[in-house]
Amino acid sequence: MSEWKKFWIIVGVFLAAYYMPVTSLRFQGAVIESFAMLNDYAREHVLLCLIPAFFIAGAVAVFVSQDAVIKYFGPTAKKWVAYSVAAVSGTILAVCSCTILPLFAGIYKKGAGLGPATAFLYSGPAINVLAIVITARVLGPELGIARALGAVVFSVVIGYLMHLIFLKEERENMNKDASMFTHEGQDDKPLWKTAVYFFSMVGVLVFANWGRPMEATGLWANIFSMKWILAAGFMTVVLYASMQWFNKEERDEWFSSTWGFAKQILPLLFFGVLIAGVLLGRPGHEGLIPSVWVERLVGGNSIQANLFASVAGAFMYFATLTEVPILQGLIGSGMGKGPALALLLAGPALSLPNMLVIRQVMGTKKTVVFVSLVVVMATIAGIVYGTLF
């Protein structure tokens, strides 16, 4: 970093501190909201969401061979296989836009093609079966169906467009030496052991975070009542497999890889959550940007309303399932159906913390293109849906 750049950073920090409106009640409330949002995030998502996701990502980096990743997700993989697997991943992973990040980083750094990797990045938080069911029950079956179809189509189209836009770079990656991804001393284990191991870790992630359903009876309620039993059962399998199927060197490498993902991702996530809290606040609370502005800007079905809903949704942070009650309140305040779908398609898959980490993983240019594709497609989908319904 040049001395002039350091100087201007210091000047910028000084000016921000000098003109900080500390006596403003809105500013004071926004600061409180930022730490309250960070507190909620730490309590609700770190222990049960992010830590299991980090361990899964670390295991992908250590125990999954690059050949396997390239076979199903690499630049040379069959497109219909790669995008089909990536597009349906969200039906298995009930995760938010931040929990998906270590999993995305794991397969991307392992050699997955940009298209399938970004399809997985979008579909993971967007195609959540429980969230889609609740959307249909609370906001109407039309919106629930439109959300499901839109999320599947988006994941494939966005992934394939990313592949085409960066095709030259993808072709260069195909020629890279695959030996750089191998791990010395790794033995060839039966496929069923690897499958059981990863399925069990995903089981811990899914059931430990299974949300309380809207109704007290039915399949989802029964699963919720047994969530800790199911999570504990899968955790037992993970612990047994770790001790019996892998040696000490492999376990050490797994922990080292997991810690590497945590060091890279957690600081950016926490910083992004603080900024999002200052600007927008938690659901039902005020940040620097008044919620009434949002409600006024997303009425009707204009291009501006749908675009604003997409952009606002992209920068807001939605924990899994929280987007439904938020939208219920916004619709009650006059939000149009088109902007509601636009926010549903852009919001759960993106957030400010999510963007900061994606940039760290695949660079500024790819991140800008990915976010732009999500926002533009969500806007178009909202306009079409609002016109038809």
C-alpha cells in the first residue's frame, strides 16, 4: 500500500469521526441496531450454521479428490449433470446466504467450474423447500410456486451466463496442472464411506437448523420435534467416521483447512453484518435508512419498484425463513406482488456480508457480474409476475 493511500485512508477516517452525528437519535439507534444484529447473528447462526459449514468445506478440501469435483462440477463436466446437481442443492441445504459461503469456497477452490459453482452459490440459500412451502402457505400458492420455479431457473441461467462471460478464463483453468490440488498421503477410500461421511455432516447442518414451522402439526412439525435427536444421530456417525476411517494426519489436515476457511470468512461476515445493521436495522427496527422509504418505493409494479426491491433485497441480510414475515409486513403496507417476488429471488441468495466474502473468493469483477445478474433477473421476473398476477 502506497504512503499516499495510507494518508487518504487516515484522512477519511478522521473526517468520518469528526462529522459523526453522535447526538442524532436515529444514528444512536442505528449503532445499537448494528450490534443487536451482530448479537442475533452470533447467537442464531455461528454455532449451528457456520461452524458445521466450515467443517464440511474443510472436509471437501481434504477428503474429496479434485478428480471427483472436476467430474461433476469442473469446466469439462457434462453441463446437464453439473447444473442439475448444483441447481437442486438447495433442496438439501436449508442455509442462508452466509452459511453457503464456506461450501462454495470449498468446491470453487477445489477446481469446480465457475458456472456450476455460482449456480450452487445461488441455489443453496434460494431453493429451500421449507421456505418455499411457508411462502406458499403465508403469502399465497402463486407466489410460492413462482419463487420455486424462479429459483431453479435462476441458478441454471446465472451459472451458465457466468460461464459464458468468463469463458476465456475458464478455458485457461482447464489447462492448469491438477497436481496442485492433490494431498500427499491421502489413500483411496471406498466411495460409500465418503458418501456416508458427507451425508452425515450435511444431516447435522440441516437438522440442527430446522426452523419451527408455522403450524404445530404435520410433517414439518414432526421433524422439528425430533430435530435434536436426528442431529445427534448424524453427529455420532460423523465422530465415528472421523476416528475410524481417517488417520491422525488426515484429521489434522481437515482441522487446518476448516480453520483456514474460518479465518478468511468470519471477519468479513461480522463486518458486513455490522454495516447492514447500521443501514437497514433488524426486521421491525430502524437503521439509518427509514423503513417507510422502502415501503413507499416498492408499491405497484413499475420497473423502478421492482429494481429497488431487488437491490434492497440483495443488500439486506435475511436469516433462513425470516424473509416470509418481513414480506408479509411489507405487502400489508402496500408492497406490490412483483416487487415481492423480486425481493424473494434476490434477498435470500445475497446480502452485503455475502458479497464481501464472494469478492474475497473469486474477485471483484466476477462478484459484480454475479450480483448484477441476480438483481437484473429478479427485476425482470418481478415485472413479469406483477403483470400476470
